[in-house]
Amino acid sequence: MSDSNTFDSFDYFIEPLGKHHDRASFSCGVESLDRYFKQQAGQDARKRVAAPFVLVEKNSSKVVGYYTLCATSIKIDELPIEIAKKLPKYSDVPATLLGRLAVEQNFRNKGLGETLLMDALYRSLLSEIATMAVVVSAKDDKARSFYEHYNFIRFPDYPLRLFLPMTTIAAMFE
């Protein structure tokens, strides 16, 4: 690594969570995210209710971050009117839920949160299952600001729930 704020993407890789990954030592500093990763993520993967992906440091095989994806839906009347009017008149539209995203405390400020987010968005875009957006529920204002930096849009009635239209995601990767 050239400095504390940058990293060489070749130093890390992202893959689906497996039995060989050490989850016990992971600590992002948010108790609910740590507990989920240590106790629930493997079960969710096996039961196919969430797809956890891990960011691994190549030289140590240490898990330094993770995120989860799963299917969800958005009630059409929860979307901003200018977006809803462009969609079919269904009561719900399909979406992808970015359920959790966390970076190990000792690996913060290296751009790894962005790396995880971009990987999650790209995997969502490549999915053969149609979804109109990626949805997140931010834990707090700081997390909401992180997502808003990447153009996520707030749901009008839910200030910590945001979405990024798949058309925007597609344009990001063109």
C-alpha cells in the first residue's frame, strides 16, 4: 500500500462467504453487524435467505469486510412520485436489498467500503433476476451520508431507507 488512504486492489479479493473464512475475529465496531457476521451469516447463506460476500486480504486471508444481498420489493407508493410514474402500475416492484455492509475497524479509511459497495452494485446489475433498484436501510445519519455520496435516493417517508435505481447503476459501469 502506498499510504493509509489508498490500497492496491490486487491486495484484496471478494468472494462468497465460505466455511473456511474466519468470522470470529471480525470486528467493525457495530455490535449488531459483528454479531450477524459471526453468528448468522453462515446460516443465512446455507438457507439461501441472504448471499454474504467477504472482502479478503490476500497476504493474510483475513476477512476485512462483508456485505449481503437478497431479494426484496418496494411498494410503488413509497417511491418518489417522479420515479413511480415511470414504472408499471404494479403495487410492488422487485429490488435487491443490500442488507448489511461492514469494514473491519483496523481497515477503515482505505476505500474498502466503496470497494464493497461497488462490488455489490455490480453483482446486482449482472444478476439475471430483474430488479429496478438496490435498496439499503442505513443504520444512522453517517451511513445515510455514505450512501447518498453514491447518489442513493431517500424514500420520502423513511429518511434512513434509500435506493439506487438500476438505470443509475448501469450508467455507473458503462
